[in-house]
Amino acid sequence: MTGTTLDTTVPYLNIADPSFSITSDVVHEARERSWYARTNYGIAVLRYDEVSKLLKHPKVRQGSIAWPAHNGITEGPFVDWWNSWILNKEGEEHHRLRRLMNPAFSPKLIARMVPRFQALATELIDNFAEPDRCEFVSEFAEPYAARVIAILLGLPESEWPIIARESATLGLAMGVTFRQELPKIEKALFTLYDYVDELIADRRRNERDDFVTRLVQASRDTDKLSEQELRDGLVLLIFGGFDTTRNQLGLAMQTFTRHPDQWRLLAEQPELGRNAVEEVMRVNPTVRWVTREAVEDFTFQDLEIKAGTTIHLFNESAGTDPRVFGEPSFDITAQRPPHFGFGGGAHHCLGHFVARTDMSEALPLLAKRLRDPRILEGAEWLPDSGNTGPVRLPIGFTPGS
């Protein structure tokens, strides 16, 4: 952040502290005092209306491109890959990549996979090691998320451990321990590059009616994806599709154990699966914040924001803002304003339909088969900042049919 003059009476949040919790009472109390807080890296926006406006503000750009530099990492293969993300592109370059990649995310193509997603969820539940308990991450969320990616890419589902292992390691870059974990993160990146290079070469030899073939064909058009854009984009898809779905499913289970009446309702009315996903992502999103950067000086809500200022938009704080949502509640039948779990504006998540579809199929099946779930001793969690979720989540339940 450069130059913005902040009122020192405004709350301060130390978001670089490994113990910082973005969903803590400290953050919620700061939200009641001010629409924003001062932080180590710019400002944190805490209220729904301000987050909504700044996501689309014409004088800000995607800000996550600066995350490696904030952690003292300014060059190397990870930085090159990070800078390649469509998420970190702006203007015509961003629009061009979205135009080329959008056809691969066809809702019709994804809808054809729904029966397979249902069968996969059922298979994993059937194979729990014990009838009335499971380690939810390793026995369901991780293989489900990784095998969905395998299904999407037309890969053998037996290769899901590679997707899971390397994607989970890449995900360490989203947390506050990023710098310490860089060597293993870059090793995982190289492994996934080798993996997608083989995948691309196979589809060039053997075209299919699938996601990867559509991306490879996009690289042949007059306006085409370069070789590096194609491989970078596929690695991003593998990483993003796995990491967020695995974490979000674990957070969904955490949320529903706090609201057993809603879990029972979901079992009785599986058509509420899509609503359940939206409500979970409103109150307990894996993507705890999204970031923007001011591209020029401007004034917002009487705050003078200088060019270069980093602006963190806190998703959970905005999604539970009492000015918009009233008293804290969780209701999968409610019609709510949009949440920000998939970002917003020009940078709305390209793969949101995949994530919404696979989770909305999994959750009702889990609700039917895992009655009265409760979190058992031994749960472990990633830091409650950046992207978060459970590392281990032992759950006890009454078996349903």
C-alpha cells in the first residue's frame, strides 16, 4: 500500500499474524465501528454494501497479483505462474482469456456429469471405513473434489491422489506461511506442469468431446491460447477446482453441525442442495477475502484512497453484515442477496458453475446418509485467513439409508 492517509481511530487488524482469525469477534466488532479497518497490507473492507461496490469499482483492479510480493517473493517459477492467472489479468487481456476459456465451462457439458457426481458421492459414503463415523476430509471431501476434477478433465479417476496431493501443496501459497512453504509449493507446481503437458499432448492426438479438448481447440483458433497460457490455465483449474471444493465441503459440514435442523431439512428436501451451497458460502466461505488494488487516486465514502493501495474485501464479514442480513441466521430456504464467495465483477470465478453443481449434488446425499452429524475430537484446521478449511475433520453420525 502506498500513501493513503487513514484515520488512526479506525480499527487495526494484524492480518499477518498466523493466529489472526478473519471470522473472529475482533473483526465483527471492528465492522460495527467502521466500514473498513487498517491492516499491515492496506485496508480491509468489512461491510456488505462497501464490498459490493468496491468489487466493481472502475478505479480498482484485481489485487491478488501483489500477494507474493507482500510475502517477499518477487521472482521465480511460482511468481511466473501466479502472474499468468486469468484472475490477475485486466482489460482486454483478461477479456480475451475469458472469451477463449468460457466455452469449456459450458453448463450443458457440466450438466451431463451430474449422474456421475451423484454416483461418486454414494460410492465414497458406502466405502467409509466405519458405519457411524468418518474422517471427512480424507474419506470424502478430498477424493470427491479430486475425482470431480478427474471426471471434468477426462482423466482416470484412480489418479486422484496426484491431483489431491499437489493441489493441496499449492494451496499453502494462499496462507500466511507462504514464504516458508515456497520450496515444496514450487515442487508441486512442476509436478502439475508435467501432468498437464501429458494431458495436452494426449488430446492433440486423441480428441474427445470434453473440457480439455475444448481448451486445446481454442488454442488453434486465429485468436488463440498460447502454449504457456494453456498449460498455466489447466494447472490453475486443477488447483482451484480441487482446493476450494475440498475446503468448502468441510466448512459445509462444520456449518451444518451447528444447525442440525437445516441438515435434516436438506435430507428431506434434496432440491434445496443449490440453496444450501449458497447459504454455506455466505456464512462460512473458504475464500475468506478477495483483494483489489487502487489504480489511481479516488475518494470512497469520504476516505481518500491513493493509487497502489491494497484493498482486502472480507467475504464472511460482508456475508454476515447485520445491516443487510439482520441477526445471525442460517436458513437454506431463504432468498438472500448474492454472496462474494466466487468473487464478483469482471473477475467472478470462471468455474463457479462446476463448483456449485458438484457441491449441490454431494450435500443432499450426505444429509440423507449422515444423520445427526457431530464433529469429534481431533479436528485440525488451516489458519482462518486467506483460503481456509479443515485438514482433518472426524465426524460421528447415525447411519441413514
